[in-house]
Amino acid sequence: LDLGFRVTALDRDTGALSDLAGREDLRILEHDLEDGSAWPLVGEVFEGILVSNYLYRPLYDTLVNALATGGLLIYQTFSQGNEAYGTPRNPNFLLRENELLEVFGPRLTVLDFHQGYTDHPAPAVIQKICCRKPRG
């Protein structure tokens, strides 16, 4: 927002965004992506999509389809091995080795990928990827 981008924030609990409510450049949508209801942004495409500390595998295709040609996807979340450092520990919420690369690599141009231990902001095992949707 501070860099001049229009932002759509989507989460099942948007309470942490209340101090930003009312900004013309921010659209806040409260929606549970896992409750079986339809994707709330049907037909919309985005120049950038950021997913942080969240994993719901059925959304992979939806994210690629919602990305504009030339748009960037930045995805970071926890990986297997994180059990040693905290939550999540449930394997359903932990990426398998190279999972983001295997899911998005064949369809998007990978600009950067990292997996492994990090100590910032707290000890964890993560994966992160930055990709661009190819033109044409």
C-alpha cells in the first residue's frame, strides 16, 4: 500500500487489518477459502499474488488462473521439518520437499526458490518461491 499498489486482502479473519479499513487503495474480503464455497474473486486477475504462512493445496490452480500475464506470484509457507521448531506440525499444513517448485515451476517462470531453515523472524523450516506468469 505504501508503495502505491491497490491491494485486495483476503483472509478468514481480517481483524488484524482493522486499522487499515477505509483506505481507498485497499479492499478487505473476509472469506474462508476452505469451507467449500466458491472462490470469491471469480473472473478477477491480479498483477501480483502474495501467499504467506498458509497452505491449502486445492488453491494452487486457482492462484495460477488468477495471475495476470506477466504477473508475479510470491508464496512462502512452512515445510516438513518445521515440527522441530513449532507449529504447524500437521503434515497436511507442511510442504513436501520441492513442492512449490514442482507445482508452479512447470506453469510459471521461476525467478527464485529457497527451502530450508530460517531463523527470521523465528526459527522455522520454510519454502518460498517467486515466479512470473509467462506472456503468450
